[in-house]
Amino acid sequence: AEFRRSVVPSLVNQIEHVANGDRDWQTLLFYLEGRDYPIQQLKEKWEKGWRDYEALEIDKERDKYREDNFKIEAQMFISGRFTTLSTEEARKEVLRIIEKENLNTELIKGYEKLFGVDTDKELATSRRQLGKVELDEEGNQKLKENGELDYFTTSNFATEVNKTVKLVGREKVEKDGNPLAIEYLRAKDSFVQYDSLTTDELRVLFRQQFPDVEASMYLWDRVSTFKNPKSAEILLGLMDKYNIPPESIPAFLDNPEKYDALFTQKFELEKKTFELDILYENYGLEGSPLYIPEEDFRKEAREKLKGENPEWMADTRRIEAIDHDASAEVIEAWAERGKTIDEFGAGSSEAKVWLVDNKDAWDWALGRKLLTDDGSGWNENVLRLDVEMAKLGEDSTQWQTLNYKKEAYTKGFSEGHINSYVKYYQELEAAGYRRERMLVEDPAFAREMQDLKGIEIPTQVPSEQYDILLEKADRTPEDERRMDAYKLFFPEELIDTYVDWYGDKDIKRPEGHEGDWYEDDWYLQEHPEFHQALVDSGQWTKLRDFKKVPTREVYELY
């Protein structure tokens, strides 16, 4: 059986004739000699040209000579000196000579091995092994050195293609037409430019710009990550086209989660954000045509890019949340927070209030170390007031009201006294005694004002009538005297008397009057309560002595 596989059918027929008695062995020898004659003639013709090769004794030198002299190598192959060929040119030359000289390939030693094999059939067998565990000679599953099952991968298939090409030549492989082998050979051609790049930055840029090449590099185990999510889509298309199982791709075999990741929300988001991600990155990538060397200009360009693309920024934050194991609700919340910090800043009152109102997202961010401030030093009421005040003009009444509330919360006033604080400063005039009166009427608020603001609590406050008169637009001299009386705490029933005493001209000694004058004494005698009040209020130090004051009746007798 082994013999039959190694000889051509016509020769087998001749041998069968001998075995059956239809031919003798001498006839068979004549048959063989006659068939070999054309090759022998060519050999005699060519041999003189082989002397340079024959003179070489070192194997490496002979190998180099064969590579550099494909015609001689082809001649020596046809003549039976070699059974392999080292270059594609030599293979082509062999086929050219065979066609030109009409040689019988059955008599060329090594021809069947190099040119007779159906590479499509051979490689199809390897193709069917993709994703399967290879077997050893005993039929057991092969194991890697680390003990894991040894799957047949695309890298193994590429090795088989390379071996076949080395044996029979690329042209033969492509002519035979194994689809996956041709895909690999063309992909290999596309790697040349990538391999010529000298820096990591340029190689990354190349992969970003040429997703079809990156997809092929991933498929054939040249890379294990994607720099362009479009590459992953192309890879999935190749896998579907050639029915390649994921476990046959080395990167997926080493980490199955990489394959699963291609069907996640994150991957879909990365496809959406890719173009702007790369634009942002290339602003700072030397070698990129978009590189901006000046740091300030680069920063300005990036901020402009962010501002003009809010949905891109939201998606990048969704990806960040996904990377930190966020729930679906937190993913969207984190994107919303991004809009707030983009508008107001991460340390703004608006951003802090957002966190307070979205406790689940805040707790998640703290737990993942995305945020470190737990808000223990924040005053929530002040933060909320800051947010409201930012929407108002400082000259508006509403802004002023909120500002007084902010002061109260900042100072530490209790919730029940916040509005009292606003009223005290916004509604009550500083002039007069309305503020003092409020403190007297609200002892609890007064104590907080004293403790937190250092304001003394009055023990006595003039009547409200004082402030009414104070706020009167057209006060008269009489009003002024009434205010004086209230300020001196004269009893309400003596206010009119006070006004008369200081305002009635008939009571006071007329200017230039000579002689006795008793009207003021008589008035005091007629209003003893008022007289006493003058002393009690501190106006006078003692009561007036009326011993020498005559009565009105007696004085009229003078």
C-alpha cells in the first residue's frame, strides 16, 4: 500500500503487467530507461553550470547559492539532485522547464511532494481542526505545559500554511484556492507596513486608522487587544465568513471574556465614541497629523471638543461606570452627573447637590474610589441655597432673602429660627427699636442671636409707637417730642403731658421776661405723676421744691 502511494498510476500498470506475466522485467527496464531519456539529456547539458555550487562545502553557503540562483536550483531539482525548492522563482522555473520540454513529471523525484499535492484538501483538514483539541500519537488530548488543553488555533493554522508555502510555493497554494489560507496570506501582506513602523505610538495610530488590518492581526494572533472597535466588528465578520469558532482565536482562548465583551453595552458605546476618542487622543500624540504641541492650545482644543459633544462625554462616563460594575440605573445617573460637572465644575454646589439627591450613585462612586469626599463637611441647606441664588440677580429681593437664609444656616441657627433671622435683617429696619423688640418678644431666637452673633439682648424696649413715628415721612416737632418720651420710657398716659411740657410756650418763661415766673411750677403741681416721671426717667435728679411757690390764686392778688 505504501508503494502504491509513492508511484504514479502508469508505472503501477507496468508493474501489474509484469506480475500478471504479460510483460517481463527487461521490458519494464526499457520502459523506465526510455521515459528518463529527456531528463538525462537536460542533465548533461546543465551539469557544467553547477560547478560553482559543487565547489561550495559549507551548507549555509550552498543554501544561499540556491536562493540566489533559482534557475540552477530548478535544473538540479528536475535532475533529481534536490527534492525541495527554496524560492518561489525556482518553483516557477521548474514548471516552465517542464512545460517547455514536455517532461514527464512522474520521473522527477520530489515533484509529487511539491506540486502534486492538493493544498486545498490538505489545509481544509487543518481548517476543520480549528477550535478542537489536538490528539497525540496515542489518541489522547494534548496538553500545554501549564496543563490546559491544547486547542488547534488560527496561529496553528497559519503555521501549517507557512509550511505548505515553503514546500510548494505561494502560487500553488493560491491556485489550489483554500479560502482561509488565501485570507491568511493576504493578511500577512498587510502586516508589512505595520511591522516597518518603529514606535509604539505610530503602531497604535496605524491600528486605529486601519481596522481591517487590525482585525486580521487579531485573528492571526499578532495582537490581543483592539485599538479600534470597528476592528472587532470586522473580526466577527471574518469569523462568520469562514466559520471560525471563538476558541480557535488565541486571544479569546486565553480570555473568553474578551469575546463575550463584543456583545455588551460597553462595546456598543465604544463604537459610538471611537472617532472622538481618537481625535481627543491624537491632539496629544506625537506623530499624529492632529498633534498640538503647545500644551495650552491642546488643552483648549480638547475642552472645545468636550463642550461641542455632550453626548460623547455622556457615553464616556457610561463606559467608566460599566468598567466599575455599576447597575443600569447608576450608569445613566453617572452620565447625568457628568453634564452637571461639565457645566458647573466638579466642586460646585450644583455638583454636590446632585450627589446628595442621587445617594445610590454617590455611594457607588465612593465605594469604587471614583470619589473620595463623603460630604461630611458639607452644609446641605447652604449648598441648595447656593444653587438657587446662582439663578438670581444679586439685586433681587429673592436673592437677598436666600442670602440671609444662607447666613443663618452657615452660622448654625436652628431650622425654626431661619425665617426669624431673615425677618430680623431683611424686614426690620436697623434704625429704631423693631429689631430689639423682636428679641424681647422671642427669647429663644434672642438667645441664638446672642450665642451665634454676639448681639446683646435688651431688657427694655420703647413702645412700638416710637418706630411708627420714626418711619413717618412728615414728622412734626410734636412727633419728635413724643418719640423722646417713648425713648425715655414715659408711661403712655403721660406722653401728651410730656409733649405739653416741652412744647407749650405758655409754660416756659418767655425770653426777656423779668420778675417772677411760676407757670412751670404750677404745671408740675397740677401734674404730679409727670413730675415724678421726670425724676424716674433720669431727666431730673430730684423733685422740684415748691415751698416758695405761691398758688395761682394768691399770685393773682399780688
